[in-house]
Amino acid sequence: MSEGRVGIVLLHGLGQGPESRNAVRALLPANLGAARQLASGIGGAELRIVPGVGHEWNVRQPERFAAELERFLAARR
């Protein structure tokens, strides 16, 4: 049996989407720092920063979220 490659991607939005509120935008620098720290603590994890999306963008923009995942998975084939 061949070995499979497992990857981890952290998709972090920059909160510029129409659903973002000022309170959420104020938290983003801290959240981005936490995301960077999390990614650096997981061997082989990849942090992708996605401009133009806000909170719960995987639910609010499922096509874009799926496209980001597809790009990640395609790079691992």
C-alpha cells in the first residue's frame, strides 16, 4: 500500500466582505496572529489568507470556499 499525503490548510479571511462588521474587523489582527501561530505549530500546515471574505465565509460563500479547498487539494495530487 502506498503512503498517502495528508495536508492541513487554514483558510483565514481578511474580513472585507459585506457581512463583516466593524467589531469583527477590529479583532482581525489578533485573529490573524493566532492563525499564523496555529499554522506554525502544526508541522506542514499551510495558512492561506483570503481577501474579501468575512466571518463564516464557508457558509456565506460556499463556492469560493470550495474553490480554495480545490486549489489546496490539487497541489497535493
